[in-house]
Amino acid sequence: SIHFYIFIYRHFVITHSLMSNTKITTTASSPLTTGTCTILWSTQGGRAKACARRTARIIRTEQQLRLDHDNNNNDDATKSIVSWELPTGYYGSSFDDYGPLEFFKLGNEQPCPPTNNNNDNDDDDDDDEERTSNSKSISQISQRRRRRLVIMFVSTTGDAEQCDSIQETWKKLLARNIPVHQFQYMTFALFCLGDRAYGPTAFCAAGRKLAARLVQLGAVPYCEIGYGDDGTPNGGVFYDLDVWIRNVLLPVMFFGEKDVVNRDNVLKRDPVGLPSCVATVPESPYGVKICMNGGSGSEDVKLEWQMEDYMNSYGNFFSSQCPSTCYFYNVTSGFRISGSQDMARKNDPRQGIPLLGCMVSNQRITAKEWMQDTRHLRIHVKTLTSKSKSTSTSTTPATQEDEMSSLLLPYQAGDIVTIAPSNPEKVVNRFLSCLPSSIRKYADCPLHIYTNITTSTQYSSSFLPWPSHTTLRGILTYCADICSLPEREDLRALSFYCNPKHPMGVDQRQKLLSLSETSDAALYGDYVLREKRNWADVLFDFDSIQYEDNVNNGDDASGDRSHVPLTMEHLLMILPAIVPRHFSIASAPSIAMKSAQAKDSRGYTSRNGTFGFDLELCVAVVQGKTRYGREYHGLCSTYLASLECSSNYNIRLWIKPGSFGKLPLEMDENGHYKTPIMCIGAGTGVAPLRSLLHEREACRKLVNVSFDRLSNADDTATSNNILVFGCRKPSMDFYYEKEWEDLQKSGNLKLLVAFSQSQQHKVYVQKVLREASLVSRHILENNGAIFIAGSAKMARAVKDEIIECLSKQLPLGEKGVKDLLHKLQKRGKFCVEAWS
């Protein structure tokens, strides 16, 4: 079989590598060979990138400590066999930034022969051979050294899907014409990120799929795969990452095999008391020039990123955050471009710069006395950069491409809007007050930011493309995520800036180092995670960072770089960027169409002479108090809730496909949908379900179906649309109650509700689903589709209930049900959109 030939080929490659390998020599001061590794990540919210950053730093630290150990120890049995080349500050890039072409080269081009670090000792070949044979198993070591090492960090998003930052590479990997030995020269270490709340099938599914595909194509796992769970106490995936690094990755990287003695030496080291040669701050890749007289004061009424002096610079930064699957819109007609979600960024007329929206309606839809503030928002999105388009949407497109685009709705039911929020002015001012005065005094001065990076894309993409012309206040308001909770690696980076001449400087530095290590994970959980301390909170508590003695401008007389003052350049190096937030669209695009013949409108509208379209959101404002009374607020939900209705287009957003992209809309001659749908959701999970149900109703109206005729028909019309909705109390948070009642009265919706706090015993949607006995009939008899939206815990419970119901009807039981659901999922008839 083909697997047998693959095995023979791999065996040939390994054997050839061993036979053709030159003699490996070693001395008391150098490892056997020097290796290079590539670090890649795919992430949706930035956690995989943070894992890569931490891993690269720990590898560099371990490298220096091992070199010090080898230089002071003549015992060959405890020496490292490999040293790794990792530039200071480097921690890789995303898969798609690195590029599919370069990624494929990692596996099909044979690496250079391993570096011989002792070429001057040719006369001692016999002694060297005896030394190496007594200390290491050469066959396993050689196999790894003859392949490129790629360390990968892969997050799972949506319904067990790959993230945006690996989509292009993943599509290439799935091509059927790839040779089975494509990655014969690659060995990979993989750490997967996920959440067990999504269930065992979806947990870390993206990483497991990638590993399986690479092995199919000839790659060899370097060590055991690591798994990070969001639900792990005191650090989530980062706690699991540290365990994987210490117990799995480092022993293999530096010793070739999991030698017990060497592994214990690695694990028992005190990570806080690092020698000064290791605990040094890297140089910043950024340079900053302060312009004392610049900027146009005539545009004070505009936001900084909209000012002419800064617009292009901010545009470049915002475009770097553009989702890889977002829609493109024609700049001359304003219509959506066909197939744009699958196109490369270079085909986008806007080059990834976000669309702009204005707030049309901002209404609270929960009771005033209720603890949860949930908003129904209507936003008008403009798709033209000017008001050149007539308010009458009957303008004939100038080109064939425009004509095809005009046949597309501005978005599809179930799509997602990605919004880039801004930090509140209060938080920005507090953050500035915690900075050294040497930085704070230039908060509103125009800055020119440039980078010192001229090397490969992989190295440069480790750092953020801050706007080149901006102000510090502008970066802190629109670009830097100062409202986020600092990761442990961020706390370690801040420790370098604690001034030891401050009365508490030394203690604060040690405290930050302790907070950054696995041994004090519980302390980090208490201080940062449970008390929701953001960047400004940490800078306020560790005030030695802003302390200035006006004497030390950098290195001290001994050249020690274990402390440097915080400068603008270093601040840009350590701050994270704001991560755009994703919201399910709660409206239906076809509602804006007046009739099936209105092909020219296709869901587009004009407001105040501006051409575009409307969309609606259902957003729960994140706010609360910690155990010790500290108030916290969600960045994007608070930002949206604070926006007043106006004609100013200040909301930056993109539109991209969601998980519900195959809504069945085909009807029979009686006006009944051929495929019934069942929508199951709780809380704000009703948003995408509302979009689906309203789209089906809008399409029904467009073909002039008589609602009187449908309401007098049998139960067929009613069962075409089923909604199972859950909330706490009907008088407090029953979202869109009147809409559902109206649809029910018209005979176009069957509504089932679950109120968890309106009676003594809690009732959830899965219980209502079980008691209604609708699942088997809906799927097996009516060939219906199911759409689930809400929290990961709820989605998993509903899926388990569906499996249990169907397993009683199918002969193969649970296995047969899972196979059936998998087939329905491929056809878009079983879809889950969940979040934690």
C-alpha cells in the first residue's frame, strides 16, 4: 500500500542522513551542533502569539544557562547536544504572514548539514567518537538534526475551525495534488490552544487537524503535542504551556532524549534568580522622533485617526487587523464584490482599511432594574468614500464587475461584524499619569515612529506596525490595548523598568518576576485574573517604573542592562494592540428590499446622502465588580453602549462570513420552505438566529406569499421555523419578545422558551428540547436543519441532548448519530456558533 512506501521512503531518508553524516565532535565548551528553528502561530485573539513569545524567551534563557553550565562542567553526560539560534526579541510570525510558499519550503528543501562546532580538533577523532557514543543515542539525534524544527502554536475558533491567520496556508495544505513527501525535511513541535467547554471533539481540533495533515505529508513530530485549556485554573492555556515547555519541549531540544537527570536539572532551576547575563532587556526595534511643532490644529473637531496628517498612517495600522475572510466593497459603486471573502488582500480596493459606520439607534432592551444591560444597536455602514453616489440606488454600474456585484446583498444572514473599539478617555489619562514624566510630557506631540528592522518578514512580523505619524495619546486611544489584562510575559518585561533606586524598586522587580513564573501561578491568578487588573492598574501599583533619578540614562557603569528606564521606544515594544471584537449580526439584509423586482437596491440604503447599508446588533455590556469590589468593564461592549446616535461615521468595522452561511431558502409552490429550520439559543445567542428567521420571513414576503393562507394551513408552515430560546426571566431579559409573538400569531414560527429563574427549579433549553420531542421528527422525518448559538457550555449541552435523542432512533446508536451530524455539518444543516 501507499503507507508502506511512505514508511520505506522515510526509512531511507533517515538511514541516508546517518550514513552521510560527518563525524560529530564536542568540547567542554560547546554543544554537538547548532540548530535553527522557525516559530509560527495562528491566533484569533492573540493568545497563541503570546504563547510563542513566552516560549521563545524561555528557550533563549535556557540556552544561556546551558552554555554557562557546559563551560563550568566537564561531565559529558550532562552537556547539551544542541544550541539554538533565536535572535533577541524574535518570536516568529503568523502562518499567513510567513506565507504558504515559505512554509512549504521548510519541508521540501533539505537543510544545511549541521554545524560542527569543533573543527580544530581533527586529530582527536577517536576520543570524540568514544565520547559521543558514551553520552548520547546518535541515531535519534541525527534524525532530528537532519530536519528543520518548526515550533507551532495553533488556536481553535468557531465550530472547531482554523483561525483567520492560517486560512491561506490551511487551504494550500488541503490541496489534493500535494506530494506525500512534501514535508520530509520538517519536524514540528506543536502546542494547541482550546477550551474543553466546547466538548472533546472540538477541543484543540484545529491543532490536531494540522498535525494529522503534516504527518500525512511526511513531517515528523519532534515531541509530544501540548494542549492548553482556557479553563485551567490560575492562568488557563499559559499554565499548560509552561508545563509543556518544562516537561516536554526543553528536555528534547537540549538533550535529544528525555534524560531523567538532565530533565530534573532543567525543572529544578529557580526561574526568578536568573543571572544578569540572561535577565536583560532586549533592544527596542522602534525609533521615535518627537516633532515639537506639527499637526494641524484646524481639525480638532475630528478624531485623530481621521485627520489629514495622520489618516494614512492609521489606515496602515488598521488594515493590519483586517480579518482574512472579510468582504470587499467596490469603491465606485459601493456594492459587495462577488467571492471577495476568498480573495487575497491585494485584491481589496480598500487594502484592508475598515468600513465606517454611524450609530442610528442605541436602545436598552433589558429592564432598567435588571442587572444586565443589553443593547439593540442599529448601525449604518457606508460603502463609498464620498457622497458621489446618488441617493437613488438605481444608478447603473459602469462595468460588468459592478453589475455582478450589485446582485449581491451587502452581507448574508448569519454573518459577523468585526469592530475595532477605542479606549475610554478616562483610562488613557490614568495610564499616562502612571508613565515617567519624560514620556508623559510628550503625550500630545506629533511623533514619527520608524523601525530598525530590515531582516526577514518572520522577524519583523513579531512586532506591531504602529502608525508612523501619530501622537502617544492617539496610540493609547485607538491602537494599544491598555484595557487588557497583562499576560505573565508582559509582567516580566515590565520588571526591567523597575528603578532599583526607588525605595521599593528591587522588591517590585522581584514581585513582577514572581508573577510571571509558573511557580507563582496562583498569585498571578489572584492579582491579575480575578481582580481584572489592566495595564494602568499594574503601572499604578508598581510605581518604581515611573520613578526617575535623572542620573542613569541606560546601562550603568558596569554595563548591566538588568534595569533601563522606560522610554517611548520600549513602551511601544511591550504594549499589545487592540484586538477587534466579533459580533453576530442580528438583522436580515433582505428586509431593506421592497420587492423581488427591486434588484437595484439589494439591501442597500442611503442615509443623509451617504450610500451603504444598515445592520443590527444585540450586545450585552460587560461590567461588574470583583471579589474585592474593583469595577471592571468590557472594552468593546462599553465603547458601543457609550456611542450616541449621530451622522458621524466613526465606528471602524469589517464584515465577514459567519458559521451560518448555508441558510436554506428554497420554497415550494405553496410558499412553504422545503427545508425547515430549528434555531436554538440563549441570551445574546439569539442575535444570529434572529438574522436567520428574519431573512426567511423577508424572502417569503418578497415572493408575495399570502400570510392569511399560511396561517389557515396546517402545522406545516408553523414547523418550518422553530425557535427554542432561553433566558433568566421573561419580564427582564426576554429579547425581542414581541417579534416572536407576532411571528407566532402569523403562523410562521413555533416558539419554545426556557426561563431559568422564573420558577423554583431551573429550566434550560436542552430540557425544553427534550420535553417537546421535536428533534427526531425534525431531523429524521422532515430533513430539517439545526442552528445553535450561545455560550460554549450551552451549545455542548444542547448537542449532547440531540445525540441522546437521536441515538434512541438510529440502529448504530451514538456512533451513528455522530456520523449523521458530521454529514449534516458538511452540508450546512447542523451549525454551531459558540463562544466562551
